[in-house]
Amino acid sequence: MKPHYNIPVFIPHLGCPFQCIFCNQNKIASNRGIPTRAELITTIDEHLDTIGTSGENIELAFFGGSFTAIDRKLQEEYLSAVQPYLKSGQISSIRISTRPDFIDDNILQLLLRYGVKTIELGVQSFSDEVLKASGRGYRRDDVFKASRFIKSFGFKLGIQLMIGLPGDSQALDMESTRQAITLAPDMVRIYPTLVIADTPLELLFQRNQYRPLNLSEAIATCKEMFLEFQQNDIAVIRMGLYPGKELLSPGNIVAGPFHPAFGELVEQEVFKEQAGMAIQRYKVKIKADSELIILVHEKDISKMTGNRKSNLDYLKSRFHLQDIKVRSYSAYTRNTVGLAVGNESEPLYTLTRKEFMKLRK
Ligand code: SF4
């Protein structure tokens, strides 16, 4: 399978009339400004030079959250600038992200005409109370309407959710997860809420009226959501904000569960629990003084091992084992955990992700 490349283009929503509690739109807009058509073309050319391959699997991604809420002329200017690349096949598709309340027939017709394939909705929550407390300016019914509309046009649908917003709870996050699943999105992103400087949320935080999740709470909630989506065959394509220069600029993150590899931490937790279940189920056949080998797909080795071998240390101590090692097993697909003992190279026991999810219910 050829690797997928995204050419990211950030379009700030200048003059956005909303004030989402977590957003420092003024700072973002003043730092970046909106790209001109010429700048967009330069960005595309530079990325294509770096990627150095032809267009299959190369996608132009307009992100910034409100593409269809910006001036329509500007939308057309950007989309028309990409057309020569689509026609020549250098770029295969366009992806945009936007708000659920800026989707209607005219907008979708326009996006269809210009070859947009994927629309990601910044949903954030399916709870009207959380949406209200976060200043999002729409209700969950708008999300349902927009999502169904997007699908009826044949676009791929992405849903972005946030956890830890004011008024939120793990129970509400799981409810949002279940609601999102009913819409059968093609992909999901999950972002823990961070307190960013110069936002209304920072004020609440300074006044002790808002407490962000800590890192372990955020990991625990994301893990449950991730597994729920995985069980329903919905791809979670990102967990945690992209640790770009702007986000990481000194003083920008005031508080909250930030980690540059947040998604990796969540998946490490999943592997830890899955391996724990495998050992538990096979325990009687493992002698305490034997060396246990955990077998996984080669790309899952670091997720299984954990940061600084934390998963292996945890399992070793929990099951009083002499030693645990992780090895790749070529016959395994991703997210599978197998057990072998000593010098055995074949698994004695295998637990797939699907089996694990069924058993933990
Ligand atoms: S996150 Fe909210 S406030 Fe910020 S630009 Fe988007 S809609 Fe506007």
C-alpha cells in the first residue's frame, strides 16, 4: 500500500463571529494571516517537491475548522487554485474541515463541483449542555443534520470530538462516542481540551471555575472511546493535538493533558490491557520462572513495550514473571497479541483485538 500524504494548508477564520471557549482565534489569525492564492500554490509546489512522487494518495487538506464559513469567493479562489493539480493527477483529493452549522445544499454542491472528497466536522460533543458551555453556537441536532447531508452527497465524513470541555464527563464522552457511531463516520479524531493562553477557558481556569483533565484521565477516556470506535470498525485517525510550532510556543499551553505523542500513549494502554488479558487467560500454563515472549506485528512493538518498557515492567510485576520480551511475529496482523514461552517461536496463545474487545465487555 502506498503511503498517504497530506498537504496541510491552514485557513484561519478571520472575523469568526463565534467565541468557542477554548479558541484563541485572534492570536492564530494575527500569527498566520490568510494565505493568498499565490501562497497556496507555492505551498502545494513545495510539498510536491519534497514528497517527490506522483499524485496517488496525495491529499490537500484545508484545516482550521471553518472552511465553509469563510467568504464564499475566497473558498472558490482556493478550490479553483487546486484544480490544475487534480486534473494533472498530482493531487488525488481535497479534504476540508468545518463547523456543523455551515453545511447546506449550496455549500455541498460547491464542494462537490471542486472535487472535495472528505468533510470533517468539528463536532466536539453531542451534549447540548457541553456545546452551550463551550460557546460552540450550535446544537447536536445540527450535527445530525449536517452529517446525514454530507453522507447523502457521497462525501467521506470525519468527526472531531473533544473531551474535557466545561460540563463534560467521561459518561458524556462515551455518549458522544455512541452518537457519533450512529452516524457511521469514515474517520474520527479525538482531542483532549487544553487551556490555551488568551482564551475564555484560561479565564475560567485562573478563577478556579474549570479544571482540565489530567493526562491519565484523558488517556483513560480516550482509550474507552478508541476501543468503542474500533469495535465498530471506525478509524480513529488522530488522538491529541498535532504538536506544531504554534501550539508549542512558550506560554501557549497554560494547562491540560498535553503530550506530544498522546495517541501513542493511549494505544500503549490498550496493548497493556490486551496483553494482561492474554496472560491472565493463559496463566496456568506459564511457569513463574519462565521467560514470556509477547508476539505482535512488527509495527506494534513500541506500543506493546510502552514508554521505557513501562508495559513490560507492569506485566512482569503483576504476574510475578521472571522476564518478558516482545518480538515481532510475521503472521500476525496489527493489534494482535500472542504468547510464547522460552525459546518457542510459535505462539501458544493468540488474542486478537476483536476477541479482546468482546471479552472485556
Ligand atoms: S474554534 Fe470557534 S471561535 Fe475559533 S475560529 Fe473556530 S468557530 Fe471561531
